[in-house]
Amino acid sequence: KGKLYVTQRYLCFKGSLFGRETRAVYAFDEVLSVEPCESPAPNSISLACTTSEERFTFFGARAPVLAALSQMLAVSRGDHLLPTEMGAAPSAPPELTPSPFLERPRVPLQPFVVRPLPLGER
């Protein structure tokens, strides 16, 4: 079992297996590729660096982790267009529309206290 920690410049791993603790730090400058890989363990990701190749396994959801690592790798390399889930750059920026939950219904203001005013005769 272990955890991956991602910063702007580093990918860090800390874990333990059979009581043996493992720590590793990978600079994104040294990372060549981050790819899904096939192995006996499900949901594996292969990390190829200039000095080594590592395999991380048993992710609960591999797709979001792979997308996040790919985006951080693109940002560290200075790519201006981040990859989408399909791996291709978007053709146009998405149109942002206001969400209906942000709009409040307009309700006329009600006074906190209603007091009848006495009408006197003059």
C-alpha cells in the first residue's frame, strides 16, 4: 500500500509492503512518459524516467490519476495546451454557461415587523 503525492515539480511515492517502507521522488523534468500498462495487477500505470522505469499498481480509478499526471507533465514541460481525456488538444475553448444553481429567485423584500399606524383625526 502506498500514496502518490504530486506537486508542481515532483512526483513522490511513500508506501510499505510487508513492513518494509519505500520512498521515492521523481522530478517531472526527468519523467519521459506516463502511460497505462498491462500487468497481472489491475489498474497499473508505468512511469518512465531518464534513470529508471517504475510501475504503480492497484489504483482505485486509474483514468483520473493518469489524466492528472499527464496534465502535470504537460505543465512542467511548458505545453500551453493541456491534453484532454482522449489525448488530443481541444479545437476550441469550451463555452461556459451560467449554472442555474447560482441564480437566486428574486423575492420581494418583506419587512421584519408590521405595525399598524394609528390614524388620528385632525
